[in-house]
Amino acid sequence: MSKTSKKMKAYVLVETSAGKAKAVKRSLARIKTSSAVLALDAITGPYDFIATLEGPSLDAIGRLVTDEIGIIDGVTRTTTCVVVSMA
């Protein structure tokens, strides 16, 4: 695989406002962009979901988080953790 075709991957922690978790989950499942939500898991702790994202670039993942996830009604906070190579 060449460097130009390597996909970026990130985990996004999503916090929702009280009573909005199910609606947020439905909205997250409907996102269709050049970057993809590979998995969405409900979790315990200060965040409600962890989404696994993949995209063609870091910018594409950033746009997915800010333009698609961050604007969902009920999302109060996101934290993005980009996967890095430890080679």
C-alpha cells in the first residue's frame, strides 16, 4: 500500500445531553461522507459513545467530526484521538 492510499483512523469520544443518547445514535448511524464511521459503541463513563472513524486524510476526519458529528442535536462534546504508527 502506498503512502498516498493509506487511510487515517481515529476514535471519537462523544458526550450527549441527558435524554438524547438514542437520537444521537440514530444520527451518527446515518452519516454518509468520504470518511466513514466504522463502528459506534455505547460506553460507560463521562462519554456516551466511542466512534471509530476512517478517512482519506486527517482533514477529512476533522471535517467529519466538526461538520457532521459536532452539529448533531444533543452532542455536547467530542474528543478525537487519532491513531498513530508506533513503528
